[in-house]
Amino acid sequence: MSSPTPDALLGPADVRELAAALGVRPTKQRGQNFVIDANTVRRIVRTAGVRPEDVVVEVGPGLGSLTLALLEAADRVTAVEIDDVLAAALPATIGARMPERADRFALVHCDALHVTELPGPAPTALVANLPYNVAVPVLLHMLDTFPSIERTLVMVQSEVADRLAAAPGSKVYGVPSVKANWYAEVKRAGAIGRNVFWPAPNVDSGLVSLVRRTEPIKTTATKDEVFAVVDAAFAQRRKTLRAALAGWAGSAAAAEAALVAAGVSPQARGEALTVEEFARIAEHKEPGNQ
């Protein structure tokens, strides 16, 4: 395999030139902020631990800054892009800047939230700069839809990164923390400054690493049953679980019975519980109570 030319990655001038040629103005609506720093994308690829045998799926490749860095390191890359103009232009950018790797690249033009299959071999890694407004739903959808994804590294708004990586008992521990933990071991993996983006966002960004659990959480409840408890517990996070889960269980008394049977205090709050404890509560719901 021949190594890519050193200037294959996009710099600030390249990104602006490409955007101008395509008539692309980054939109707030899609949370578009393009990475313009080659060192940053290489750092992301390094932090993601991308290996030469990896099949990487990237969500929201934009103009291709991160895509090119991923192609340098992985066996193949599949990019999922919703934007018509960006999706149409990306294959040409890859072909022009990294022709020797172009046959290792595939593009899926659709909304990542609706992706159910990808071309080629099953993905082993997910690496993406996710727009903050859809970061959590996209991440959870991809982990759920593609169980072959072992390692994930996403760049998200710093606040979202904190939430995803939060541990029980933390003020920012909530639905994203528990649901991400259902699939993976989650941790913060670094911070990204604002000046590596164009346009510079008015929020900081953070990297989150997710390594899929080798053993799924042991429970007789389904994922949907467990997630229903999580959603109910945090819908009224200030309330005790006895009160917060009353609607889910059918009554406060039924909620209390499920909690006691699961070994969880009815006076506890959702933010104190691990994903395993939520799973135990789901297992003890009385049949017939919706």
C-alpha cells in the first residue's frame, strides 16, 4: 500500500476554497463547523486508535477533513452525509487528494438517524465530529444498529461530552450517560479548542471514547424495557424513584414494589443508579402495568 502524499489533508485555505467552490456556507441549523486543522484530525484518528485493518464509519464528514485522515490510517472508510452538496462533492475531493485510497472509500447519502445498513464489510469503528443538536441520538442509533462497532470516538459539544461520560452521582449524569453505558465503557478523551473550526463555534468541544462492552449487561429485560425505566426516572429527576416511576409502573405502590424487589431504595433518585440497577428495576415490573 503506497502512503498518501504529505499534503493530502485539508488546511484552512483548502477548506475555505472548497466551500467557496461549492457555494457552501456552514449552517447553524445542521450545526456545521468544519475542522480546518490537519494536526487536530490526525490527533482524533490517533486517539480513536484506528488500526490498518479497521473499517471506519464516519458520520457528517462535511468537506472531508477527518475523512482523509481516517483513510490514511484505516483499511476503509464509509461516510454518512445528509447534505446534498457535501455528499455530491466528497468523492471528488477524496479522488483528487488521495487517489490511491479512493477505492477504499464509500459514501452513504442519507440521514444517519435512518441508516440501517452500510456497504462493504461491517464497521469496526465509528469516528465522527457530530453536530451538537443530534449528537446523542445519532451515537445511540449507530451503536444499536451496528453491533460490530467495537470502538467509537466522537467529537461533540463539551457539555454533551461531560454528560455522556458522567458517572452515577454526578450532577450531569442522565439519560445519555445511562444509555451510552448500556453499550459501552465511556470516558472523556480530551478537549478541542474553538480555533480549529471554521466558523469558530461559540462552545468548546470534547472527545468521548466508547469501547463496546465485551459482555452485554446481564438482564432478562430487553433494551427497550430498560430504557423505558431510564426515561421515566429522569423525566422528573428531582423526584424520588417511587414517585418518578409511578406512571411507568402503574402506581406509586407498584413502583415501590419493583424498586424493593430490585434492591433499590424507593427514596433514591435516578441520578444515583447504575445501568445495571435500572436493568434490575425493569425486570421487576409487574406484568400488565403499562
